[in-house]
Amino acid sequence: MSDLHKIINSINQFRDQRNWRHFHNPKDLAISISIEAAELLEDFQWKDSETALESNKGNIQEEIADVLIYSLMLCSDLKLDVEEIIEAKLKKNGEKYPSKTE
């Protein structure tokens, strides 16, 4: 089992132990991803990146974790292979935006 699958299993186990699965339908997970991403943006609002990281690094890490957790739950629930969809998207982006060094 890959490290990514272990993380996804840990996330799902945490959720299931609290009986939260019924709250985590695809629509609500997508909404939650957006909300957590907005909370991440708040840490950078009105600051340059360096200042934001100096003053909010702990919260920035937590918000990134929230975005990733909800994203991985959504992939799991939709039975999407995270590695496969990322590789496919990178390939598509590579074709759309070819490297200038190639």
C-alpha cells in the first residue's frame, strides 16, 4: 500500500469513527474545499507572501491540510485514483503549455 493510500485510509477511518460520512457527499466536500481554500487566502490577504508566512505559517499549514483532506476524501468517495488523475492533468497541461526548454 502506498503512503498516499495509507493517508486516505487514515482520513476515512477518522471520519468513519465519528460517523461523519453522511455529511460528506460530493457536493458538500466540494463546497468545503472551496471554503478551506478561502480561509487559506485570508492568511495572505493584505500581506506579501513573506510577511504572511512569518505571521501565519501554522494556520497556513492547517488550511492546506484541510484542503488536502477534503480533496482526498472526495477522490476516495468518487473512486478516483489520485496519482492517476494528477498524472493525466500534468500530461494535459504539458501539451497545452509546452516547456520552453524542450
